[in-house]
Amino acid sequence: MQKPDILIVGAGINGLVAANYLQKNGCNVTMMDRSRRVGGACVSEDMNYGNISQSYALGASVLGLMQDFVFEETGLAHKLETFVPSHPKLIHFPNDPIVTRIHRDPKDLDIELAKKWGEKGDVEGFRHDEGRIIKFLQRGYREACPPTLEAARSELGEVLTDLWIKGDAKTLLDHYFTSERSKMYMAMTVSESGPVSLEDPYSAFTLPVMDSGSIFDGYYGHVKGGIWKVTEALSHINHELGVKTHLSSQVIEVDSKKGRVLFTRDGKENHVNFDYLIMGTDPLTAHKLVGNEADIKSAKEKKYLGSSGKLNMMFKNPIQWKDATNLSDTDAAFRFIFGVETLEEFENATLKVTDPNFHYVPGYMQIYCEGGAQRQMQNHETYDRLAVFFKNFALSEKGDELPHIEEEAKQKVLEYVNNPEDCIWTRLLTPRDLQSLFYFPGGNLDHTMLTGGQTYFDRNFSSDPENYFYRFGDKENVYLCGAGTYPCGSVAGTPGYMCSQQLLKVIDK
């Protein structure tokens, strides 16, 4: 049997993972990307200070949602060194000098939240039930099963399915927690994919899906050198397997009936033929290239709006944290700074940026101590670096148009640092920047907001999702596995893996 020719448009993590599995299973794979490099949103940029250049993560910053088997089977586990902080996460609330530690052990966490936040709910029960949902999701990932409510009900029962998958986040949080702060901490996950209300249907599902990574047992970690080493290494692995890659290549036209793509490179038109086409792009781009007018209209009606800004920071000396502990990885601990004090304020701040009158509303900050993590892996860089993701931005202004917001965010972080004078450089990126840099429809790293109509079983674009979840519409030779498809983005590669497995079943028939 002749090997099928597979063309993958989009060389981000999902396209790269799909290419790896398909090439190893007897397909001839060609990849194409309009960028000059592979990686999608998992790439680096250089900061120049004096005569020294240092790389930092331009888009994605940490690794967490990739599955163990993908990390192993693609060959990445043999190419990369990783580190995940065991230190408890550190949480700061306004006007509260006492830091709260989010322990991994549910019993320790229960004690901490009761002591610091007056929590009287069922913290251990929450972690136990979440663990059941996560195991269910991970089995679905591995088996590349199209997600269905019937499967969830069969394994989890009606109560957990209604609460964790179909339900809204407010009901879920009220079920387990009594403290406002406990609910706010957990609610951060819901707002990560965009300005989603805690009362939106299916918003509860965001909590288990964002903890369903297995490479670090549901936690987030770092890669030696930087997160972009994941896509760079996988591209090299794929090249050695025989995957062909065309960069700086702009697709002009897709003829799915003839199995042909017309594209330009270096100002010249070229074409490539395919038996199967995989769109590893954002969903809106895929629809514009492959869909009809009705498809494009439907895709535009999806909710893509992101509201996360990112502040990259460099320090000429290692950061001295005021909340540092005597644990060896204290410099690498994940830190969170809230700018609001109540759940109502949190909800209002989350949703305000959908109003055109608001460009930025303070919400919370997630601090990824990339430099501290690099030192844990014996990668000593010239400058210490932070990646700070924070809320809430509208899709209106670029970072360089908001110097006052950049300064405000910088000073908020430096409040928790003993050597603020060592901060030598910052760069603010807003959803508008992310849209421009990575072609995100709404400036969203996950492409679509995790809310009713576009999460779990309906987070797809197939006319027959129960049988061909990653197929594009009703086209038998076109598939879609970009980060807008189930389960989500965050340098996981899970949609790419699941799509490749479903396509291999079709090929083997």
C-alpha cells in the first residue's frame, strides 16, 4: 500500500506532534507555516541590554498540559531537561501582609486555607473529585476518544458530570468552598481563557481540564533553556524522521477536491499535493482557507476574546523575594498577586473589558520565575527573568501604547522584591500584540473561550463529531487540530496527537 501524503498547515505544537506520529506510522508528511520559524506561539525573542543578548519566552512560558506518553513517544523526553517547583504556590491579596501557601497535599492545603482564609468547606473532597475527572479525561486523551457526555455519565455518574462538566463554575465553587478567597483562587482558571462569567454553562470544566496535564502530574514546570526548546527539539526530531518543512510559506488557496494547496514563498508561487490535509492553525484561519461562506460565518460567531497581558522582566542580579522561604527552590516558586478582594470584584473586573469603554481593569497576576527555574537546572543566564501574565485587557491597544499600565504592573511586582533597582528591562504584550504576533483571532492563547457551545464535546468543527471529531466539516480529507479544538492549548499537543490517531484509523480502513 502506497504511503499517503499528509500536508500539515501550521507548525505549532499540535502540527508538530501530529507530524511526528503520522510520519512514524508510514505517512509522508510535509509541514508548512507562514512564519520564518517553527513553534507557533511557543517561540523566543531576544532582549539586548548593553552588549549582551538574552532570550526570553515571547508567547507561552511554562509547560504543563502535555501528556507523559506524548513527551516520551515523540522523543522529547530524551532531548529535554525539565524542572517543576515542589515549593507551594505563594498567594498575595491586597492589604494582607501574610502570604498563603497552596500546598500539593490536600490535607496540608485544607489546614492552610482554614488558617489563612477561614475556609470551612471540603478542600480534600474537591481535590478527590477533581482527580476522578482528570483521570477520566486523561484516558480519553490516550485512547483518542471523541469526548461525549454519555461517556462522562457512564464513568463519572450524573452528579459529577453535571457539577464538573456541564455545570457553571460558581455552582462548583459554592459546592466545595465557603471562603471568598478560596473561590477567587480557583476562579483564576476560569478567566484564563477569556472574559468568561463564573455562571456560564460549562465554565466549571475549565478547572479539571487545566489540571489534566500528566507530564508534571497536573502541575506546571520549566524546560532548560526555555519553553521554546520544546518546539525546536520536536522540529529536529521530525526532520530526522523525514518530515519536510516549508517556512515563510503563505497559503493562497486550498482545493480539497483535487488535494492541492497553492502557496507563495520568496515571492514565487508553488503548490503541493496531498491525500489528507491537517489544519494546525487557529480555527478562523482554517475556515477562511478551507470553509465556505456559511462555515466562515459560523466560525466568526465563536467567542475568541482573550484578556491576558504578559509582562516580561529582566534583572541584572538574581531576584531577592520578600516572601522567600528556606526551601531550595523558593526562587522558582509560582506566585500570584490579586488586585481585588472579593469574588464580586473579581467577576466584575473579568467582564468589564468586554465593554469598549474599558481598556484595562486590574484583576490578578501569575508570576513565572523563569530565571530561578533555570538556575535549578544549572543553566546560569546573565540576567534573571520573569514572565508575568495578568488580567484584564481589552482587545484594543498594543503594549507600547500603554506605558502607564506597563509601569503600574512593574511596580506591583517590585513591591514583593527586595532589590527592585536590579530591574533593567520590561516589555508588555497585550491581547492585541498576541493577535498580531501569533495570528490569534481574539488575542487568546487558547483561541476560543471555554464556555457554553465551545467546550468539551462541542469544542470541534466537525459535521460528525461522534465518529470524526477532528474532521473539518464534512470534508473527508481535511482535519483540524489547532489549539481551538479539544482539549485546549498551553503547549500540550494533545489535539495534534488525538487528530493523528483518528486519521490513522481512517487510513488503515
